[in-house]
Amino acid sequence: MNFNERLENWLNNSLSPRVAKFTQNHYVMAVQSAFQVVLPMILVGSIANLIGTLRNFIPNLPDISLINQYSFGLIGLFMAFIIPYNIMELKGQNKAKIIAGFTGISIMLALAHPSFADGNISFNVSYLGAGGMTVGLILGLLLGWIFSAYFKHGLFPKDTSLPPIVVVWFESIVPIFIMILIAILIANSGIDLFGIIEKGMSPIQNVGNSYLGFVLLYFLMCLFYALGLSAWTVYPIFLALAIPNIAANVQLAAQGLKPIYITTVEVVFAGWCTFGGAGCTLPLNIQMMRSKSKRISSIGRVSIFPSIFNINEPVMYGLPVVWNPLMMIPYLVVSWVVPTLTYIVLKSGLVAIPARPFAMNYLPQPISTFLTNYDIRGVIFWVVLFIIAYAIYLPFFRVYEAREIEKEKEADAAE
């Protein structure tokens, strides 16, 4: 058995089953689903931010910055609701899933150090937005575990004659009361849980914001994709870093300082690392359109419109790249080279690091690239990356194309 066969055997029989098993875990699935559910709120915030930026050029545009605050700016609170809700649903305990989510909101607000004066209540909004997203995520997982364990047994016997809704009411009282009370006691004791968790997560954040962490997170998403697995396995980990990072960049820019965080959605998905889709397959799609193979060229023409909007499933499964050892090689090389160059260029200051939320992943690039930072150097750099990716894909594609042309000739001769 040669190296390629051993590698394919390990990927197919060892890595893939383990990753698939991990992604089927209820808690992992709950987090994955949570990010998919809140994505429209992130996009709404991005649109509001874009319009706010355009006010610098068109002063007559209305100030709609509050839309960003009430969408992207509440993502921590959204996570505190949706994660325990998802966990209860995945565990088949639908009767208490909404109550679990409500409890998450209550505890999140209690922990945010609210102040009461003259009948008014005020919060530090950063605790409810990107700055509190990690707390919302951890809190959601903890509440989901507690509620699912509690409702698995409950206070009432299974054969009780009471109406189900009444049972849920009374069974919910105990965990809700205890957990909200604990949250109030923590907040009133002066403990800054948000700060504690932020410090506890800092080593992980430092790794994720390093060159190795930045490239590895992206590479793993592409690797799993090429294996036919869900890139969402890694995406929640990436977002847990990326969303607070862009919020931190915004704060730095507001203080007149240079943004420093590169691991953001704006850099990876809207800027430079995902033109045509994960693995930068737009150059490959163009090569497919120009192919002398009838099958490949027809797939290329059908796939080009989605590719322009960074959707590459037709390329990945149509060419295919997924589980195609020959095309997986350049795909994974590009998935390492492009983020490597992106990190180096942005870190060196040759291109401005984005400092505004702009998660419009499906806008054609390099239009979205320019809109992330309004730096024309970023567009020039995007063109350079495109040429590099095109050059990496080309020799492998020509070999694959030649094989397909030969197959088509043999099929024609047989007919």
C-alpha cells in the first residue's frame, strides 16, 4: 500500500468517523445551530454599519446605528437563549425548551451588573453583545445540561394525572428560582464573571489570534469540507474568536488606535480567504469553464453564478473536489497558502485590518473586500491572491482534465 492509499485509508476509516461522531454530539450541534440561527442578526448589523459608513460620503443618509446595537449588539443575549433551547430540543425535551431559553436571558441580564435608579434599569451593553458572547455560550451550554438532566427525571411521576402544561409549570419553578438566585448573588457580590471568563479564555484567544491558530482554523474547515464533512465543526470555534475580535477592533479604532485582530469574519470570509467559497475555488471554476472536457465545462458554466457569490458546493461536489485525491491536493495547499499570505500582509500593515462589522460573506469579491476596510491596497492584494490560487490549481486541474477527456473519448468510441 503506497502513501496515498494509506493516507486515504486513514482519512476515510479513522478521521472521518471520529469527526462525524463529534459533530453528532448534542452540545456541539446546539452551538452549530445557534450560530446559524443568529446569522441574520449579524448580517442586519453589517448592513446598518455599511449604511453608517456611507454617511461619511452621503451626509443626508439617516443615522441607523441603533439597528446595529439591537441586532449584532445583542448577540451574547441571543446565544444565552438559543443554546439551551437547542439542547433541550435535541434531547427531545421540547416541553421545557422555551423555559430553558427564557432562563438564559434572565441570568444573562442578572450577570450584566444592572443598575436600578428611579424606576429605570441600565446595563453595560458590551456585556450583552460581542463582549458577552463567550459568557452567553458557556452559560447556554451549562443551562442546557442542567435543564436536560433535571427534566429527565423531574418532580412528578411519569403517570401523573396532572395536565402536561401544569407539570412543566411546577417542575420549572425549582431550577429557574435557584439559577436566577445564584446569578443575582454572583452579581451583587461584585464578581465580574465576564472579566473572569475573558481572562480564562485569553490563552485560547492568544493561540487563535496567532499565525498558527489563524491558518489552522481555516485549514481545518477546508479539510473537513473536502472530506464531505461539515465545516460547521470548526466554524463555531472560529466565530467565538472572530466576533469578539471585530468588536475589539471597533473599540481600538474609536480610541484612535490601530486594530490588531486578524481572526475575523471580515478578513476570512468577506475579505481575502474565501473568494468563490471555502478554499478559494473561483479560479478553479474559471478553469472549469474553459475546459475542453464537455462534462467539466458544463459544470463550470452552471457553477459560476453561485461561485461569484462565494457558494461553491456545485464545484466541490460537481467537479468534484470532495474525496478526489488529485484535486484535494491543490485545494488544501491553497487553504494554507492564502491565509498565510493574508496574515503576513495584514500583520505587517501593508493592508489595513478591518475595524467595522461587515459579515456580508455572499457579496462578490473584491467588492466586499474593499468594503471591509475601504483600502484600495486590499483590492490589489486580493488580485495577487487570486493569481496565486489560479496558478496552484492549474497544473493539477490540467492532469485531471486530461483524464476526463480521455474517458469521454473512450465513451464516444464505445458508442
